[in-house]
Amino acid sequence: MNAPAQETKLGTVRNPWYREPWPWIIMGGPALVVVAGVTTAVIAFRGADGLVADDYYKQGLGINRQIARDRAAQDLGIAGEVRLLPGLVRVNLRASAVLPDRVTLRFVHPARASEDRVVHPARTAGGHWEAPLAALPAGRWRVIVETAQWRVAARIDTASPEAAALSPGVR
């Protein structure tokens, strides 16, 4: 159903509106905005990142307790290193006090709490702590070694074979 071209009074041929480029250019802008809006909404709902911590208010109130644990680690002279090996994490700690046989080791993702990991390494005969660990997704992680009394932390890059230095108060 092609519409025939119409002749105007001046003798020029006039095409139907849908064969002219300008109406399509003018309608293209709003159509592009609608497509971009729908795409943005789909991305936002599919990849919605929740709060990293659900109880951020309580965590804010407990900051003094965390600082006290950092100070306790500093007073005890606790320092060390953490190393990622294939299928294994190894922690070496040094301190002026006796260290426990079991500690808690947390790997905290910088943006997604759903990817955080917690392992409980045990002390080995070699004097370090080891635990099995599935491969972490690539990126930089915060590593926290802690007990109820103290904590030390480090930042580790999963792509690096180097050990990360543990110290009190690393943010």
C-alpha cells in the first residue's frame, strides 16, 4: 500500500510524511530515551547491590569496641602475614604473647557482602595457621584475622602471589 506522491500548487512533488526524514529524526529522540530508560531499569533491578551491612547503625555504635580490639593487638605486638596458595590460605603471626590455636579469618569483599568468606584456620606443627579455601574472585579483598580479644587486618590482591602484611587497624 504505497501512497502516491502528491503534487503541490507550485509543481513540486511531495512525499507522504513517513517517507520524509525529519519526522523520523524528531521521533527518534524520545524513542531513544524510552529505550535507554528501560535498559537502565533492567540493569538496576537485575544487579541491585544491597547494603554491605544490614545493621550499619549497630556497627557504627560498636566502632569503639573494634578500635579497642585493634589497640589490644597493638599492645600484644601482633603482626604477621597472610598468603593465598592454591586451595589453601596460610597465616603466619608473631606476638609478644601466647597466641590461640584457633583464630577466625574473614575475607571481606569491598562491595558485595554476599561474597564475604569466613574460615577458621587451625594451627599446624609449623607454627602457622592453615585452612582450605576455594578460589576467591579476582580483585582486592580485606582480610581480617581475629579473636574475641584482638584483630589484625590487611588488604590482599588475589592476583598477586605475594603475602599481605597483617597489622592492627588496617582499614
